[in-house]
Amino acid sequence: MKTKLLFLFLLFASGLAGTAYGHTVDSVGEYRVEIGWMNEPVVSGETNAIEFFVSPLEPGLELEDQVFKNGIVGLKKTVKIKLIYKDESITLPLSPDHNIPGKYYAFINPTISGFYQANILGTIEDTPISLSMHPPKVEERAYIEFPEPSDLTLNQIIDGHTALISDVNDLKESVISLEESKQQMDIGYIGIGVGIIGIGIAITALVKSKKN
């Protein structure tokens, strides 16, 4: 039983580690290159950045054993990242991290969820680089919104439109009812006027009859 629990714990922990650090590592010439999102999990509609690390490869180690150290500086003007989503692309300049030599940022606001491709283009010192890399998937913004998405959904727009139509119809019915009430009041006033005139005529006739 203990062995099974330990196995499940290790499996769960490895899954968390993969989620927490979703960077991609590759190499070109004598250099180790690494990319990933600055803020993870990355969601659509929020400003983020592609993190880009460059350091020398350590001789005698496999790529998976290489670590970032002794970063290469001065690549702001020689390397750019072309970010691609389906048929659209944008070329992003690099901004160096002032505290970590060899670490750079390419700031972007990914507006659509899905998989993006990052093409690393330019030169690292004297080594040309034209490398395609794939950062982790951009998730839908609603993935982390609570309790409800902040943006209006189509259903909310339809509901609002329906409520507006209902309010307009209620207003129209109120106006019609008011007009009908006014018409009834006008008829009542006319009746009262006719009654007063009739009473006047009757009084006049009665006075004349007494005189005769």
C-alpha cells in the first residue's frame, strides 16, 4: 500500500514540475538556447513575454544535462523572435534582463488561445541562428477567471438585448394605457360639460314657466 502511495505521489509531483516549468531547450553551434513564457500558465488577453536564454554549451554533456550559466550578452541588436500563429506573424525585438546576463524578453500580448511557434533569427556572436521552437500552449483566459469571465459573452449580449426589448414593450404598453385613460377622462369631462349645459337649460325653462 505504501509503495502504491509513493508511486502516485511521485507521478503527481512530476506532473506539477512539468506544469510549473514549461520551457523548451535546444542548441545551435556551441550554444544552448531556451525559451518559455515569462508568466505561466499563460492565458490569452494578458501581457506576457517570451523568455529567451543563451549560454555556452558545456563540453561532454548531453543537451538534457546542460544548464543555463555564463549567459551571452549583447544579443539585443543581433537576434529577434518571429512569433507565428497560423497564418499570422509578428517580429519581436529582445529586451535584456538587467539582472541576469544572457536572459532576454520579447514582450507580447497573445490575444488567442492555442499553440504558437517562435522562430529565433539572427546571429549569436558569430554563429547564425534560424531555429523554430514551440513555447507551451496559450490557454483560454476564462481558464483562470472566477467566478465569471469578465468579458461579455454572446449569451450575455443576447440576454441584454432581450431584456431591452422587453423594457421597450412594457414602455409602449404603458403609453397606450395612459392614452386610453386620457381618452376616457376626456369623454368624462365632455359628459360633465353636457350635463351642466342641460341643467342650465332646464333651470332657464323652469324660470320662464313660473313667470308665465
